[in-house]
Amino acid sequence: MHFTGTACITRLILGLGLPALALSGSSAQVLTSEAQLHSSYDYVIIGGGVSGLTVANRLSENPENSILVIEAGDFDQDEDYIIIPGLAGGAIGTKYDWNLTYVPNPDAAGRAPSIPQGKAVGGSSLLNRMVFDRGSRADYDRWRALGNRGWGWKDLLPFFKKSETFTPPTDEIIAEWNATYDPSVHEHFISALTGLGIRIPKDAASGDAVGLYFSPHNQDPVTATRSDARRGYWEAASHRPGLSLLAGRTATRLITKLTPKGPKVIGVEFVSSKCKSPTVVKVGKEAILAAGALHTPQLLQLSGIGDPAILAALNISTVAKVPGVGRNLHDHVYVPVVFNFDFPLTAANLTSNATFAAEALHLYNTQKTGPYADATGDFLAFLSTDSFTSQTDTLHKLANSQHPSTYLDADTPPSVKRGYAAQHKLLTAGLAATNQAQVEVLWADGTFVIGLQHPFSRGSVRPASSTDPLAAPLADAAFLRNPIDVAILIEAIKFARTVAHTPELAAFNPVELVPGAAVASDTELETYIRGAAESLFHPSGTCAVGKLEDGGVVDAEFRVHGVRGLRVVDASVFPVLPAAHIQSSVYAVAEMAAEAIKSS
Ligand SMILES: Cc1cc2nc3c(=O)[nH]c(=O)nc-3n(C[C@H](O)[C@H](O)[C@H](O)COP(=O)(O)OP(=O)(O)OC[C@H]3O[C@@H](n4cnc5c(N)ncnc54)[C@H](O)[C@@H]3O)c2cc1C
Ligand SMILES: *[C@@H]1O[C@H](CO)[C@@H](O)[C@H](O)[C@H]1NC(C)=O
Ligand SMILES: *[C@@H]1O[C@H](CO)[C@@H](O)[C@H](O)[C@H]1NC(C)=O
Ligand SMILES: *[C@@H]1O[C@H](CO)[C@@H](O)[C@H](O)[C@H]1NC(C)=O
Ligand SMILES: *[C@@H]1O[C@H](CO)[C@@H](O)[C@H](O)[C@H]1NC(C)=O
Ligand SMILES: *[C@@H]1O[C@H](CO)[C@@H](O)[C@H](O)[C@H]1NC(C)=O
């Protein structure tokens, strides 16, 4: 369902679109038609992904609450590419993907990097690669340092714990793991890095996520299948009488009413497809936006909540002036460095050798073991600046010499500039710190995936059109706009080369395939980086928590500034990315949001 062209949505006045029917049948929590809707729900949650289903589960613990989840995508059908860990990521580009791209980026050789986003009950947790890690204490303490009470590491830790059922690696799993991979490959990578002075924290999940660590995965240890927001949060709650979900419906607008205390959300408008008339459900208490970091700001803007200049350019009249909506978009950007080593490559065999793949699938189906029983990315290195380069001082000075606004969009409002200046100061200090990571080096079969963890560049999300709410948003992650981001990646590529040529790995005759040893000078490396950079799929920050005067969109209780009855609970609210794959942080933040909603 990816529409282009002119819109044919006609607006309805609240209340006219909807027969107020009671639910028919007793177990129909998954609604299949508009006729089954109540006219009003206490809470209407927009987006049934990681954050939306987390909040839906927690709010429905109280049987008094009536809750409707509106999800644009459908239920998955237990497809292999969703449930089998070894095929993780296989849902990218299917009907469960919004299939978005960022806008063409002059700082990335004019390319438009693709940015998959889940479109299904479970959201991006069905597409993701199942790496389930946390950032460092310092990453989350930065959120509090930006002025957000209750958003530090200590505050979040209980919610990290609440959202996971941790299975320690038992002897059985260790045995299984040994059976799955050639341990020598990992051993040599580990000893190559430890030989270069990289430490191994005791438990990276304790807030000490700098160094080398094995990462858990969101996986059911018994069935060896993906554990995701649908299976972890929805299915556990789907029998609760107060909770309903309508899939295949895209929210197109929040309906607001001006009250003496300011605008208030009283309804949510949605459509089943482009040319169907919209339906409106009434909101008794709150609308909860959980549509992800690219669609949530778009929906706010289409509803008149945002920067008046952006809205006016689209002929949208301003309901609430919240200049930070859609600003501060940032994402983890990566470049690959690819070597050929003389050791067997399991992943390559799975794709290139049909016999091997068939044997592996049989092993998985009968015994839940073998290469398909595990997702990739089990072994991660998160490195502080001093651990991968001797240029810490130079990088720190470069950041320190910048005026924080230089690389922001020209039309950035003053409040957003002020908020970013505070971020820039903390990011600059972080460059010289040892308690937080600046790059991730993910090792997979001879490829070093080098991910920038604390990008300085910031972009934006804006609607493409005010008349077609189903048009994809114009999202610009502004990859590599700030030259400091390029300078860090240049040093990290040099480090990957150093690792490949340590005695431990040199024994396997490394031959650099990409970018190739001939790409040597900083200028050549910069050209490579700009031509190759892609997303690690962690867009965030577009409705950041913070004070309105600092460009914040939500307060510390997740309420949108200046609008009553409206919260944002998804990855949009992160003010600054943590150095980690972010799903566990999204779950934890959504758990915290549910608590805030329940206690208000
Ligand atoms: C390909 C891929 C790989 C990833 N790999 C990892 C990984 O290995 N480890 C990790 O930690 N993180 C990973 N992530 C990131 C992680 O999955 C996301 O950060 C997380 O799911 C974000 O949660 P969310 O609630 O903000 O959004 P989502 O989980 O994306 O949920 C948003 C939901 O809202 C729905 N929606 C959007 N607009 C509307 C609308 N207008 N009306 C109704 N519904 C709407 C969407 O269809 C979607 O279901 C990956 C992400 C992707 C895309
Ligand atoms: C996703 O987009 C690509 C190109 O942008 C296109 O080739 C592909 O068919 C699209 N997939 C879906 C499922 O829409
Ligand atoms: C796993 O492999 C390592 C390295 O080969 C070996 O020392 C260890 O005994 C193995 N563990 C199990 C449980 O087989
Ligand atoms: C805004 O409205 C004016 C007047 O109706 C129209 O001329 C203009 O094209 C519209 N602009 C956009 C971006 O829709
Ligand atoms: C496939 O696996 C076999 C057995 O482990 C190994 O010898 C071979 O090198 C692998 N092939 C590739 C292309 O990696
Ligand atoms: C393909 O896999 C089979 C089964 O594991 C193996 O016997 C064969 O050697 C492999 N072929 C190649 C070219 O690696």
C-alpha cells in the first residue's frame, strides 16, 4: 500500500463517520471492520509496533480502560523470514515494510539511503536483526543532563528489566552455539581486539557497554524463534476485554478542539485505503502516538502541531506551535570494510550453496539448531574514541571549534538551535570520554560494519503534502553533513584495517576487497564514506523530550507541549541516540511511558 498521486480523502466531521455499535461476539479483540468499533475509547494508540504494543499491554492490565490500537500494517503469517532467527532481516522490502528512503543527500554523493520501517502488528520488531543490547550509563545520563527529570540510567534500569525475560547462556545453549559456528573465527577476532587493548566488560547490560561483548537476541530459547512486540506484548494481552486492535488502517489526522486551556485531542481519523472515506473514533482520555520516528512527526504536522513556518508552507493552519516537531532527526550511519579471509563462511554458504542451506533448514526444523537457529550480530565491539584512534585530541578540538548551528537546516527555529547547542556540548565532551562508545564494529564473516554511534549531524521530517496524508514523509537524516562525523569514520576504517592485520587475523591472509587498500588518504577515505554510507535503521529524535524553549516536543511525562490529551511514546522521544541497537531502549522507554500514563 504505497500511494502516490493526488489524494482522494475527504474530511469528515467528528462523529458523522461512525455507527456506535457494540462489539459483537466475545473474543473479537482483533477487529475486522469499522462496524465493530465503539464510538469512543479512553486511549487510542496510533501504531502497533514496539512502543505501541508495550503501552497497550500495560494500560490493558486495568480492565476499566478501553483501548484501541490502530495499526497501518497487517498481522504477519509466521513466515519463515519473520520467525527463523537465521533469516532475520528477510522481511525488509516485503509488504511488512513501509519501504521508505531518506531524501537524496548531497553529503552522501546525492544518494537516497533506504530506511526500512516495519508496517505490521509488531512494527519494526518483525524486520529487525534481533540484536538486543543496551547503551552505556553515560548515554542515558545525558538524557537527564539535558533537563529531563527521571530520564537517567538509574531511572530507566527498572524498565529495561521489566521489558525482558533474560535467559542466561546455559550449558545447552553454549553447546548449541559451539555447534553453530566455528568458534575459532570468533576467537581470533576476540584475541585480535583484546591484543589491541580492547576490554571485555563483565556484563554490558549493566550500563558498562564499552568494549567487546556477546549480545543477547530477542529470541525464544525453547522454540528458537523470534520474540517480538506482537509475540511478547500483544499476544499476552490480546484476550483482555478492554483492548482492541484494528489492523490495516492508517491514521491520517488527530482531531483537535480548542478549549479554554488550549487545544485538546478529541478524535483520531483513519482510512483503510486511499480512496475510502475516513472514519473517526473519539478519544475519551488520550491519543498516544507510537507510529515510529518518521511517521509520528508527520502525523502531528498534518494535524497542525509543529513549526508554523513548515505548516504554513503546506497550507496547514497551526493548532499548536511546537517548533521541535520533526527536527533533530538522526540515525546510526555505517560504512562496511570488507575483507576476504581464508576461513569458512557460514553465511555465504547459506546463500550460495543450496544443498548446505537445505541441510541447515532441516536441522533447524527438526532440532532447532544449526546456522538458522541464530541471528547474526552476536559479537559486538563498542569503542570509545581513545580505543580506536590516537586522534582523540584532534577530533575533540574539531568539535569544540564548531559553532553548534553551522550544520543545522537553514530554517531551524531558535529554540531547536538552543536545544542542539546543549547536545553539541555533551557530544563534544563525550568524544574525549572513555565511558561511552563512539563507534560500533560489528564483525560478520570478514566484513567490519562500522557504525557511528553519536552522530553530530541533524536533519528533519516533514510531510510531502498536506492533501495526501498517505504520501511518504520527506525524511532527511542528514548523514555526514557535519564533517566531524566523517572524521570519526575515517579513523574507524583505519582501525578496522589494523585489526585485520593483527597477527591473529593476518594468519588467515586478509585481502581487503572494499574499499580496497588503494583507498588510503583521508581524502580518498572521505570519498568512499560519502559514497557508501547507509543506515543501521535507528531513526530517532524527531519529537524529543525536553523543554519547549529548548526545542523539546514532549515533557518528561511524554505529553506533547501545549496540547491536551496527547502523548508520544516511540523512538521519536529520544533526545540523543544511545550507543547501541535501540529496540531494548524503545521497549524500556515505552514501559516508562505506560507508567507515566497510569499514574497521571
Ligand atoms: C530492518 C531493521 C533492522 C533493525 N535491527 C535492529 C536490531 O537488530 N536491534 C535493535 O535493537 N533494533 C533494531 N532495529 C530498530 C528497532 O526495531 C526500532 O528502533 C523499533 O522497532 C522502534 O520502535 P517504534 O515503536 O518507535 O516503531 P515501530 O516498531 O516501527 O512501530 C511503529 C508502528 O506504527 C505503524 N504506523 C506508522 N504510521 C502509522 C499510521 N499513520 N497509522 C497507523 N499505524 C502507523 C507502523 O506500521 C508500525 O507498525 C531495526 C529496525 C529495522 C527497520
Ligand atoms: C520497495 O522499493 C523498491 C525501490 O524503491 C521497489 O523496487 C520495491 O518493489 C518496493 N517494494 C515494495 C514491497 O513496495
Ligand atoms: C566450545 O568451544 C570451545 C572452543 O573450541 C571449547 O573450549 C569448549 O569446550 C566448547 N564448549 C562446549 C560446551 O562444547
Ligand atoms: C496553498 O493554498 C494556496 C491558495 O489556495 C494555493 O495557491 C497553493 O498552491 C497552496 N500551496 C500548497 C503547498 O498546497
Ligand atoms: C562452506 O562450508 C564448507 C564447510 O564448512 C567450507 O569448507 C567452505 O569453505 C564454505 N564455503 C564458503 C563459500 O565459504
Ligand atoms: C555445499 O554444501 C554441501 C553440504 O554441506 C557440501 O558437501 C559441499 O561441499 C558444499 N559445496 C561447496 C561448493 O562449498
